[in-house]
Amino acid sequence: MLLVPSATDTDTAPDAGHLSRRRLLAGAAALAALGVSAAACGSPPPPPEADELTAQIDRARTDSRLATDASATARPPLAQTLTAVAAERTAHAQALSDELTRLVGTEAPTTTPSTSTAAPVKPPTARDVAAALRQSAESATELAATMSGYRAGLLGSIAAACTAAADVALAPPPKDTP
């Protein structure tokens, strides 16, 4: 008895030395589809400005907490000023967070304050807040010089607000000279 292979058997039988155009094109199409789907799954790295804006957000949140803590022990007129500074720095953090969200396309990272069981620390004073605001103003000024467009304007505005809060709103009262 003679076995004659059918036409369907030859299409599916492995051919060691022969690769048809149809199989080559099907394999190339499958590889191309796999490459496109793999590239679509990955996300591009965040722009370098993202880390710098995140640092400014953290600085604004820290300044806000510092001003809030200082207002708890300050006298009424100064306490109101410190509360206003805290609210302003919270608004700065929100504006920076919104810009970071627009830049990256996802929600801005949030930091949670760390808790410690160390001995209680002396509460901050208005001078501590003013010093922190001056550092924030300097940092925002330096970063604004490297940015362009809206981000540069936002950072410049934040630097000006921090400078005004530190040098005007929280300035020590003038001493009377005879």
C-alpha cells in the first residue's frame, strides 16, 4: 500500500528548508503587532522639570505646615499673618501640583508628613517661617530662570510672594530710635 500525502498535510507539515512568502509576511505582521502593543504599554519617562516642580511642591507644603505651627503660639496679629502665609503657600502647592499634572498627565505625587516619636521640638517662630520663605523664594527664582512660558511666570510669582511675605508681612517691627 502506498501512502500519498494529501494537500492539507503538506500545508501544515514542517518544512525544514523552505519558508513561504505567506508565512514570512504573517510572521512579520505578528512581530509588528507585538512591537506596537509593547510600546503602547510603556509610559514615557517624565520630563526633567517634573522632579524640580515636585521639589517646589514639597517646599510649599513644608512652608505651609511651618507657618501653621508657628501661628499656634503667636500673638493674634502675627498669628493672623502666619495663617495667611500658610494659606498662600498651600495655594502655591496647589498651583504647582496642577502644573505638574498638566505636564506629566497624571496626578501629582503627594507626600505624607512623617511622624516621629522623638522629644518635642521647640515650636517654630515667625523668624523661622521668614527664613524658610527666603530659601523658597531663592529656590523658585533660580528655577524660574531655567524655565520658560507659564512655568517661569508661575515660579517667578511664587518667588515674589515668598519674598513679600518674608520681608514685608513677617518683618520685625521697626525699633523706635530717639
